Amino acid sequence: MPLILANTGQNMSIKKIRGNDETKKFLSSLGFIVGETVNIISEIAGSLIIKVKGSRVALDKSIASRIIV
């Protein structure tokens, strides 16, 4: 399921990253790689605050929908 449909506070593993090469490279540079554990901390003004590799990252829902967990 896309990350935007996941519950807040639940640890999930990334199964796949969809999108073009540029999108995949951008997400990879932020730590979003297949097998990594992510956790949605909160939702603020249409963006998701996500914990990945010990850091908090804000992603727009259109980008977060490309991460499959």
C-alpha cells in the first residue's frame, strides 16, 4: 500500500519505490530505500512528517504516495 494510507505511529518497511529515475534518486538521497523502516510521525498542511534512519523528513503527499510499504 502507498505510504500515505498507512497509520500514524506504525513502523513499516519500504517494499518498493515507484516513479521515474529522478524521483527514485531524490528519495534515495533522503534515506528512502527498499528494506528501510519508516514511521509516519504526523500530517501537517498536506505534508507527511516521516521518520527514516533516525531523521525526520517532510514529504508532500504526491511524493509520499510513490513509496510502497
